[in-house]
Amino acid sequence: MTSTIAVLGTGAMGAGMAERLLDEGHRLRVWNRSTEKLSPLVERGAVAAGTPAEAARGADAVLVSLAHADAVTIVLFGPDGAAEALPAGALVLDTSTTSAESAQEIGDRAERAGLRFVEARVLGNPHHARSGQLRVLVGGPQAYVDAARPLLESIGKDVNVLGEWGSGAQMKIALNLFLGVQLAGLAEAVDIGAAAGLDRATVLNVLGGSGYSSPVVAFRCMLVNAGRLEPAAFRLDLMDKDLRLATDLATANGVDAPVTAASGELFRQGVADGLGHLDAVAVVRTSVPAVSS
């Protein structure tokens, strides 16, 4: 069934999901803080909006794709926010990576506004987003999830319903933790190998092609050897943010997580060194001078 959908946040992932929804025949209104990112979607038939409220006015659903929980809160409930313009019962799908606590807070606030909030955390890259091949980690009341399922299945090949508000965030944090520690381990293995006298490119090729690797690690070994850290597939500053969320989640549940903590320090240092805009694999430090000089 064709719907009118407001997409709030058209970065790499948001734009990819918007393209997918256009392919599915939905009517889109799109908003982004940096308006130049709207042009490709407008060329395909989406309508650009000047504020989140303008995008949301009369829409059946809102899909949010932003970097931080504070941004989600402002875009939904701040001045000219989407919540004030949505009709009662409209769906709000949040694909951003945030904490479980913020998911609960936003869900409660949306409920008070007469809206149906569903976590729809996504796993994948912009290509997966454009082609509807994301994995979607869903949290929310079952009735809301059922209502959102057609849209969830539009953007995702694999829809995992995990529980109430917060469960989607918890699963996404666990997954991004798993990616982060892999990249931290890769960085350390490359640094040690290179310091011992091995050719860095050879170390990356062997590690990426080994049985110890994973698809995301193999892909990033290729990125480093090709000097392709921009545009980022997953920015280093976002990995830093997600490992902070993972550390907070571990602490809140009484779990000792030394691997997460050590990995987080590596990404924090990367941000401090001005590498946050690069792909997260920029923690492979020996690659950075040649790429960013």
C-alpha cells in the first residue's frame, strides 16, 4: 500500500532508505539539516521540506535516520518538530543508533503525543539500504510493530522483532561493539606486523583473506590497501559513539567489559587526532599518513 512518508535525515543510510521507499512507490517528503543532500532525492520525485514539521504534516509515517539521540529528540519534539505536525496514530520509525534509555524516553513521549513509536535499528551499508537488504532490529509494542511491518519489510530483508522499546537499541549496540573490537584487533595486528618488519599491504591481504577474517574486516583491509578511507562506509566518530554506548550498557548491567573499554580508547584517540570523518578502519594507524596527508 502506498503511503506518504517523511524521511528526516538523508545522510548515507537515510538517503539509501529513501531511495528504496521511492522504488516501492511511496510518496516522500524529505528533510535534512544540510539541504544539498536532498537534491538527488528531489530529482527522483521526493518533496524537499524546510523543517521536520513541514515534512511530517499529514504523513502516514516518519522515518528518522540521525547520528545521536539528542538530534532525534530535537527533530521530533523541538521547535518545528515532526510530532506537532503528525496526525494521531502516525508511525514513527527510528533507525538511528541510540541508547536503550533514550529509546524508552522517546517512545513514552511519542505515546503521550498520540503517535506509535517503533525502533527500527538497521544493520548494513548504504548499498544494502538502497536495495532493501538491510537487517532490521525492531523494538516496540507488538501492535505498533505489526502496523509498521510493511515499511520494515520494504527496507529490510530480515526483520528481527526483539521486544519492547530499548531492545532494538541493545542489539544494535552489541553488534556495533562486535565490529569495533574486530577493527581494533585488526589495527593492532597490522601495527605489530609492520613494526616487526612485515610489509603492511601483505599483512592486510593475508589477514583479510584468512579464515580468521569476516566480510566487514576483509572489506576494510581492501579499503586500507586501496587508500580509500573516504567517503566513509562507517565513520570513525560514530564507532567511538557506539562503543561509548556499549560501555554504558555494560556498566548499567554490571558486566566487566575490558575488551570493549580498550577498543573504545583506540577510537577515542582517533577522534582526538582528527580522523572522525574517515572510515572506522582509520584506526589502522600506519595507513593514515599516506591517505590523509
